Amino acid sequence: MGERYKLRQEQSKPILNELKEYLAGIESKLLPESFMGRAIRYTLTQWDSLYRYVEIPEAEIDINSVERQIAIGRKNFPICWKCGEGS
């Protein structure tokens, strides 16, 4: 595969595996409804989606480009975001 895939397998995968092990280890030590308990439980339930970053070389680490396009759209077409507000 490509260089990006190789780097992710060598560098990112071990870090993510260690992070998951750490989170799973401390999850039971926290109150389930505490902020940290909820954050860790959410991370672990979303783990498969997060881990796709390692398996799919085309996947980006962030979605800033998508968020930027949404912000530009809101700025350029503000009337569209008001539809459905009951006005």
C-alpha cells in the first residue's frame, strides 16, 4: 500500500492500541455519569470509527476542510439555515 498506510501502521496503530487499553482500564474506576466517565465510554463505543483512521489511508485525521465548507455555506446562504425555524 502507500506510504501513509505504512506510517499509520507503524506509528499510529500502537498508540491507538495503547490508548484503548488505558481507557478500558480506567473506565471501571470512574463514576459512570461523571464527565470523564461519559467521555471515556463515548470514546470506547466509537472506537471502530476512530480506528478506521489506521486502516483506511485516504481517511483524514480531522474534518476541518468539511467544517470550513459548512461555515462558508452558512455565511453565504444564511436564509437556508433559517428554514424550518418557524419564521
